[in-house]
Amino acid sequence: MWRRPGRATAEHLLEVINSREDVLRRLIRRCAYLKYVEARVGDRTLFADEILRDGFCLNLIDTPICPLKVVTNLQEAVWDADIVVNGWPSTEMREVFEEIGRYWKERISAPIIISLAKGIEASLHPVPRIITPTQIISHATGVTIEKILYVGGPNIASEIYSKEYANARICGAEKWRKPLTKFLRQPHFIVWDNCDLITHEAMGGLKNVYAIGAEKLSGPLLADTYVTLLKGHNAWYGQMLAKGELTLEMCDSINGKGTIQGVSAVRAFYGLLSQLSSSVLDPERKKHVALAVLCSILETLHKILIKRELPTGAILQALRDETMNDPCDRIELALSHAFYRPSL
């Protein structure tokens, strides 16, 4: 496993260590216990790659795991790998995979890449189109789309580890996704497969938009909104903004949470749907408008998060318009007059 340098928490880790005799003895035997004590009292900085080597994970701190082989040199991790699992958020992975691509220039055969990243970038020239993490990886490394898989779904790592019910979907070429689906499926972890790789990545990004904006649900918005709204970083970010415990000036990279991908998703989807080529007939105005105009939640989030024109409370008005009609009804009516556009 490659892990870039990053600080880790020490206070709670020490509590876990001292409550587990087997873990305490293991760390003492490896002469690793003292560094946690020193980190707890502030005499040293503890890094994430160190705790992974000792058998801890920042997302599963209460659950000691087997010590992992962790390296901080990216080339060492990927040089001759047969399978690469990408756990980077889509907003940060381009630079990483461009570096990986330089290491793979002399490889005879490309590895299989399994990506957990979802979301989109919007490319508006020469025509509006979306760019997903898979396409970024392929362009940066030269690995064809046929050897890249996307895995996503309503699941949290700690729930899978604890054998709580969760599910996922593997998307990509049948040659790879079918055996991988069969390999991962368990009674408590239901895995499906699908050939439509790009759509699933893009809809994962759209889900992040809803997660930031929605404060309560009248029904499921998308397949995995239930989990996202309860535990996801995007929902947490939206709730903290609404409570005033976070400010927009703190940007979208939050200490302890990482990059809030929903913010970049708002920018990308709004940019894409604001193009004249995506215009539709608005039945109320009796004229063609950009599709973003009809997406009241998206438009309001863009004014809050990106343009900073509205206060965070404005999202409440966008959830229901002044006539108490669900905004999706307007969009559905407008799209009934539109043609399918492959470019969009």
C-alpha cells in the first residue's frame, strides 16, 4: 500500500491500544508502543503510514487489523503491480496517475485498475462533455478503458468489516467484472455487476450534489443516498454549513474529512448543464433555457458554494419552489419536449 505522508490522531488510538491486551503486547514486542505515548503527550508527530504498519486504520480505529506493508514511495508501490486499487478521491487523483503513467511507460502489459473514485469534471470545449475518474486514469496512464473497473455503492468500510449488510456494483468489461463480482460477493455484502462504467461514475458525482443540499428526505433520491446522507462527508459538510459550524471561507478541504467532492461536482454539473447546447423548452416561460435553470437545487448550491451570492439558508427555498411543486416535475415536463443528445 502506498500512502502519502499525513498526520494521524493519537489520543483515541492510545485508548484502543490500552484496552486490548493482545494489541498492547504486540506493539511492546515490536518496540512500537512508546511512540504512541510520545504522540499522545505531544512529543512527536504520528503519521498515517506508521499506524497502518502497526495494524490500525484511520477509518477503523476501534478495530485493530493485521499490520500492512506500507510504502511512501509511489514508484515502489506500483512499478510491477498486476492489480492497482485506486482509493484517491476524484478531485486529487489526476496528479497521482500522471506520475504513475511515467513509471509504466516501459511496461509490456498493463495492469488491471480497480477505481473507487466517483464524480465528474466538466469539459466545455470544443463541446460540453463529462470526464470521469476512469477516463482521467486512462488518459494519464495509457491503460485502456477495458482494463479499468469502477466499484461503488451504498457501503461504509467499517460496516463491511463488521459484517453489516451492504452492497456494491462493479462496472466495466465483462472479462474482469464477472469473476471479480463472484469473488467479492458474500451473504452480508451483495455485489452486482454492470457494463455501464461511465454512467455509474457520473451519477455518483450527482449524488454528492444532492447529499450537500438535502436536509430531509421524502423518499430515496438515488440508489445509495440513504447511506450517504447519514454518514457521508458531503452530507456532513452540508449539515455543518447549515448549522454555522463551518464557513465557506474554509473551502472544500476539511481537516479530518479530506476533500468534499460534492463541491467540485456542483461546479462540474452546473458548468455542463449551463451550456446552450443543453437547452430545453421551459413550459412555464415558453422559451428555451439552459437545463441548469430548471435544476433549482443545483443552481442554488452553485450560487452558495461557488459564486458566494447566497447565504447557506437559501437551499431550503430551493428544495420546494413557491408553488410547492417538486422541481423535478418541471424538469421532467421540459425533457418530455427534448431529444436525446449523446454528447450530453
